[in-house]
Amino acid sequence: MKTKLLMGNEAIALGAIRAGVNVVCGYPGTPSTEVLETVAKHRGGDIYVEWSVNEKVALEVAAGAAYTGARALVTMKQVGLNVASDPLMSLAYIGVQGGMVVLVADDPGPISSQTEQDTRHFAQYAHLPIFDPATPEEAYTMMGEAFALSEKYNTPVLFRPTTQVCHACASVEIDDERYINKIDGFIKDPKWVIFPRLSYQNHIKLAANEARISQDFSAFPYNQISGQGNLGIIGCGVSFTYVTEAMLSVTVPVKILKLATPHPFPEELVTEFLQGLEEVLVVEELDPVVEENLLRLCGNLGITLRVKGKLTKNLPVAGKYSYEIVAAAIRVFVGQEQISPAATTELPPLPVRPPVLCAGCPHRASFYSVKQAMKKSGHKAVFTGDIGCYTLGNAQPLDMVDTCLCMGAGITIAQGLQLAEPDRKQIAFIGDSTFFHTGIAGIINAVYNETDITVIILDNSTTAMTGHQPHPGTGKTMMGTISEKISIENVLKGCGVKFVAKANPLNLFKAVETVNAAVNHQGVSAVIFESPCIAMIKPAAVQQVKDTCIGCRKCIKEIGCPAMSIVTDKVAINPHFCYGCRLCSQVCPVQAIGGVE
């Protein structure tokens, strides 16, 4: 055994390797991304790793591997589970042969997501067991338990770390001894083909398994009862960590249940915990999943008990928790008003730092080119956006993202808008990785239904927002091999798009000209703006403001580059931020900006 300082995601990945994982698939999404990347880094020669084109594909590839007896891990964030839910629901009925863990990182806050959805609901909906680790150390060892349970019941298992577990760092004891999983190979059997009658029979088995797993979870070592008294607190997942910290300043005796497996609900253990209690406070992030299960259990058993939590407004119904939030709720619950002075120290508010496109980001030039093209043509337009760095195009002064729903929806939302308002131009923005993720089906739909829209593909040669992972258009894989690049242009033409043009968005004149041609084309048209993310290139000649600057501030007002500011009534460019994209020099009306080595 050796101790390492690890990020939670690194601990999870090393836990999966220790548990003998054979295949790892996923799609990058904060806060889950580093799990797959860490497996790839430490995989040796006997673990297959891939970034799949989307979460549905990842889950299906992993399921195929698990059919053979291989241990498979799938990684994604909570909104990715929406994409993967179709095969997941059916796979719950079909089952697996080898252990299969579906890691879904929830994002309370949300810090980097469209939703605060709670994956524990999916566990209940799909009748699947779920693990909810409280710390990186626990997540490391719990991965082995998850694979073992999956194989015991031949079922996929959900694993739900939240942002605070994924990105926290802790000293973790690493076991070098690795479980060696034997792969038996795929054995032909009618059970692998889902039919209505088989689904009915398997639904009955699912219910029976849930009851047995509930009993197993009642004896699960990560579920623990401590303390005593007539007041009780249940802490689920990372919330238990906040409870532990808050209890250091509480002098009232309290009985505590640490819950790491919220579904199937460990009823025997919870019933034991409730003995002698008059009130229970449930502390859990996102939705009142445990709270509702506790109320149901009390109703079924006729237990008279006051249950407090989100439903009673004792804790916030949204957002991530903190020590301060949980400690305040516990003080009210136990009737203890005083707390140690150190815990009441108020910190000054953090400065406001709204997210912006990086200085030199080619997306800024792409948005500005389309904006200028629309001004030049006089067209009224709606700009539908998508998920990625380019969502930040909604901010002033660009103001070029009117809608943003989910991955790939920019293209299809534009189609719906065009049907309702055919006199307005509908222009959809989508990134290169997102195009492969869920954009292609929307393109096919638009061509098939002869919809008049323009699609702008922002090709910066990477999956930038989640940490610059490769995708099919880059020709690189997580196994370290170089594959055939999938051409976005050829895909568009193969789907039947008649107008496809490429342009460099940093060449403003040419970019505006190309967009105008695309928008004036009747039917589906596409412009591929090709320019790499600044994180993948070295800065070019930085830009410098000359003495001829008249202080009109057009460059700042129109493109909003964070490298630019006002100094003594004239524009100044910070050379440490500038990447030499030259967009500002093309915008300046008096040519007062030029390049300097």
C-alpha cells in the first residue's frame, strides 16, 4: 500500500483499474472528464479506452463488452445520461454478464451544466442500484464494490460522484494488487434479444433483485450508524462530509446515519436507525430522494416521526451545499444557537468574474463575421446556439446566441423556428465535437424536410470546453493511435447539403462574404469556420495600438476581447493576453492596430 494525493476523478479511475476494468468508454463532460483520461494514462496494455462520439454510443459499446464477461466502465456527466438513457433503460431489463459501472457525475450548483438533475432518480426509474461516495478515498474503494455487485446480480450499476467529490483532492491509500478479470466470451442466448414477453418477465426479476440488493445494502460497510439520542441526521454522499464537519461544533447528542447507497433504499438499516428517534433531518444534495423514501418507509411501517429536509424548507431545494449551509440547518434542527467563533467568520464577497471567450478565440471572429454579414445584407435573423465554449457568444457585445437547449439542438431548434417564421433567417451554430455528438441527425432532418437554414460549424480542432479531448474530426484516439480523420465537409455533402463552404473566421472580409453566400442559398447551407483553439497553438505576432488611435473604442465595443482595455482615453492591448488573431486590427476604422513580434 502507498499513499498518493489524488483528485477524486483520479481516485475513481485508479479504483476501476484496481477492480480489473477491461473496457472504458465515455464522452467528455465536466465534472467527469478526468476519470477516463486517468485510466488512459495508467491503463497498461490490457485496457481499452475510447472517447465515443456520444454517451449513447459509449454505453452501447460498453454493454457489448459486458455481454462477454468483460468489466466495463462508462463515464459521463448528468446531462449525458439523458443521451444514454435509451439503451440504459433497456439494458436494465436485458442485464449484463461482466461487471458494468455507469459513472454519472452530478453537478450541483450547477457549475458547468444546463441542469441540476439528480441521477438518483434515474436509478429509481431504471430499477438500478446506485452508489453515492462521500469522499475521493471512499470512491476509490467503492469502485470494486460496484463491479462486484454488478456481477452478482448481472445488472448495470450507477456510480454518482458529485463535483465536490470529482474535483476534491485527498490522500488515498493505493493498493497495487489488481483484480484480474477473466473474460469468458460471448455466449449465444435468447436472453440477449429484447422482446415484449421477455421484458415482462425481466421486469419481475428486476423488482425481486431490488429487494435483495436492499438487504445487501443494509449490511454494506459504507452505510454506518453512529451516535445516540432522540434526534437523527441522515447524510447522503458528499453531504455526509458536511454533516461530519458541522457536528464538531454541536454539543447536543445526535444519532447519525451515513448513507452511500440511496437506491435500492436499505430499509432494514434505516429501520434500525429510526429506533428511539423523534425527529430526523435528511441532508442530501439536489432532490429529496432519501427524504421521500424515508417518508414512504415510515408510512408503510406506521412509524410516527417528524422528517425534515428539503420538503420542509429546512434545507435549500436547489444549489450545491457547503459547510455553512449544513451547519446552519443542523443548529436550527438541534436547537443550538451558538457555534464556535471561527465558523461564523464572514469572508468578503468574491469578485464577479463572468465567463468570456478567451482572447484570440476564433469563435469570437466567427460570431462577429456572421453578425456583420447580417448587417450588410439587412436580413433579420435568429441565432440558435449549442453547448460548448461558443455558448459564451451570448454575452455582450457579441450577443449572438439567442437559444441554447442541449447538445445538437441548435440545428433542430432552427428548423422549428423556420417553420413558424419563414421570413426570418435561421442560423445555427455548432462546434466540431458537438457536430459528431448529436448534430448529424439534425442535418439529415433539415435536408430531408427541405428546411431553409444555415448551419455554422465552429471547427477549432478539439473538444475545447472540457479540456481539449480528441474527436472523430481530429484523427487521434485515446489509445494513442492515429485514425482516418472524419471530414465534416464530406459528412455534410453525404447528408445532401448542397451548399458547403469553408472559411477562416480570422479573415474577416472573406468570412463575411462566405456567410452571405450561404444565407442567400435556398435550403440547407453550411459554413465550416476552420481555426484552431488558442490552447493548441503558439501566439502569433501580438497586436499593438499605435498613436493614431482616436479612442473611438469600436474594437472594444464590437468584439469585447479581454486583452483590450482603456488607458488614458485610448485603447491598450495587454501583450500577455494577446494571441495575434488580428480581428481587432480588421475592425479598427483608422488602422491604428498592427502586429509586433
